[in-house]
Amino acid sequence: MTVQVATCSAAQLFSECLNPESTLSAGAIVTSSGETLVGKLTIPEYQRPYCWQDMQLDILLEDIALHKRRDTELPYYLGSLILHQEGDRLNIIDGQQRITTLALMGCLLDTAPLSIGGLVYEHPISQQQIKHNLQWLGDRLDRVKSQIDFNKLQFSLVITQSEDDAYRFFETQNTGGVRLGGPDIIKAHHLRAVEKLHQPQFARQWEAMGPLDSTVGALLKGRFWKSIGSRELPSHNQTKLMRDCIVAELAKQVGIGGDVAYGRIRRQVGLAGEVFQHADQQGYEVRQPLNEGINTIRYLAYFQGLYQRYWQRPDLPHLREYQQFIEWLKGLSGCGYLEKLYEACLLLYISQFGENQLERAAKKLFRVVYSRRVSNQKSVRENSVPAFVREYPILDWIAASYTPEQCFEFLDSFNLRVDSSNLDKNSVKRRFMDAVCKEFGLQLDAGQYESGFAAALHQQIVGGRR
């Protein structure tokens, strides 16, 4: 690993590396090996868009102001930048948000050569945000002038000759500003595994996916919560552990190879031995092994498409009853953790069976997944969901089934029980049961919930009348 480090002011960085042809010099940057850093700052095409918003700008200005009020002679430390030196280019691996923000301030302050220089922003999100932030900073120009002195803003630089080494630093450090989540890090991992000629194409495909957090969360549940080789997922509020888990599962532990998709094919053999083949879904399997680069990118794009089409914003006139049910389901309160499990079950089912009996499947899955809402005494805690899956391996029921009918046998055999406590009028449990009775047309009054709710719902869903 060839790594050099250096310390420099923002004035040095901008004059030497952002505008190296400028006649105004703020002083050469000398690395730990005694060499002068030479190169022009650039943003690789596969980097995420510039996305700092008002809150990040305001926090930066306020932090610098607080630092100055402490009457310290020390410069304000803006964190580390990770750069990959590629010939005469210094590719910004980590630090684009801070560099761009300071460059915008330099434009407004008219402090040549502290300007946006040769940085190129082709993504529409970046262009829109740059325009907005220039306006925001311009409206507060007096504040910017009083607080920003590029000679008193300091960076640490980590410069590598290897792109892999640069991303190794990137994946393990905590970043300033908008903290990177797991999907941002795995994006960098997989795009750099794509041939450079095709990187822009797949970078655009990645950005077109939009936020991946919900889809990735559902996929991790599908991949982790299984009877053989079961693994524990961190809590949703353990953000660093969850990030590390995403990076390990969808980046570090993937294989090397081509774009391989696994799926089930139904073969029907006629009397003369002729074979007819049919696949319910032409895509990827939730639990399949993955390879770095294009394979994982397309895997995520595929499931993001399923998530958006069948859950996030369904527009399915040919599945009207399914769409109406999903829209009702998303409006239920007090079921957030169960909803996340339901998303995982839905993606797993659709990836195997497509739209085959999807309307029936959606309601049968609901009866099992949301049973915790009525079988628990009070609230549904996050740790009770994996415990439920261990006791009733619903994800395995789906994965182990060759046909929807087999899957339905597993689901229909589930015994729903109602806990009698906390059924008063204002409880979350009571409101949930009221909503279910109304949606499924269960003719029950509140006094019958304990004894009759489970049987009535079973009859409506399992009995096939709805």
C-alpha cells in the first residue's frame, strides 16, 4: 500500500490543486515523503451527487463562528480528504461535499483562485443543489465574509496511488457532513469494479434507483433470517453497525465473476417426452450469491424496481384489489417493525412467483406477519420480530415452496392467537383490530374480539371468500 499524507489550508488546496495554472500561489503542499503534491482535483463520474443542503451549510458556518469566538489561533479543522492520484489527476474519493461548498463560497467572495475551477458536475441533482446553495450563501454574504478565511481552514490529505487503497480508507472511516450510509459505500465499491468505459452508464443507472435504504433493509432480512445459517441484524438505530453489515454483505463478501441471476423454472413433460419450460419471474433471487460490479448493481436495481412497483407507489390497474389492499396496509399505525418484515416477505414472494396469485398471497402474508399486533400484550418491539421469525420461519416457507399453493399451505397452517389484554377503546391494538374488521368485513363487536377475531379472519382469508 503506497499512501502519503499531508496537511494543508483550504487556500493551498484550492490554489495548487483546483486551479494549478493560476499565477496566485498560496504555497506548495508537501507530503510526508517530502514530495510536492502535484495534480488537479477532479470528481469521478461514479461519485454520488453534491447534496449538501441548508442545514449542512448553516452548521458549517456556525461551527466556524464558534471556533473563532473561542479566540484561538489554531485553524478550523475540516477533516480528512481521501484522494486517488491518477497521473495528473487527484480524484476526490471522500470530501466532495466540503470541497464543493468551499468552492461556492470562493466564487461568491471573488477570491481568485478560490473558485469552482475545473470541477465538473453533470448530474442534475448536483447542478440544482449548486444553484440553490449559491443563492442561500449569497443571501448571507455578510456572514460568509465574516467567518470564512481560507488560510485558516485546514485539511488532512490521504493520497494513495491505488484506487482500492483509497476506497479501503473510505469504507472504514466516519465522514463529516452528511454521513454516508451503507448504500453509498457499496455504490463506490461496485462502480469501481466496472470497466471505466461503462462506469458512467452504471453510475447513471445507480442514481436513477433513488434511495435504496428500504429495499436494502428488506433484502438483508431475506438473506439473514433463515433457518440454516441464520444471522443477526443490528437494530435500525445502530447506524454504524447496520452500515458495516450492509458493506460486508453486499460488497466485501461478494464474489468475482459475471452477471449471474438465479431463478426457478417450471418444466412440464408431455407424453411424448416434449418439454415445456416456464419461469414465473425473470429476475434475481433474494438469497442468491452475488458478484461484484454489474451483478450486484443489477440485483439491487431489480429489487428496487419490485419495491417501487409493488409497494412504494403501486400503479397496477390489472391488480386493483392487490393495490387497494397495499394502500390500506401502509396506512395502519403502530405496525412499523411488522411492515418491514412484510416488505421482505413480499419481495421474496414476487421474486419467485411474480404476480401469480399475488392478491391472495398479500392477504395470507398479512395474517401471519401482522399476527404479532394482536398476540402481543402491548406494543410490538423491534427485537420481537426476529424472535417471531425464528419461531415461525415465514421467509423460509416462501423460499422453500415451489408453487404458490405450497406456500399457501405453510401460511394457512399458522395458528393466530389473540391476547385479551389492552383491548380498550383507545389502545393501538383495539384500533388495529377495528381497522382489520372494517377492511375484511368481519361482523364482530369489540366484545367478540378475543374469542372470534382469529377464526373470522382465518375464514375470510384462508377460506378464499375475499
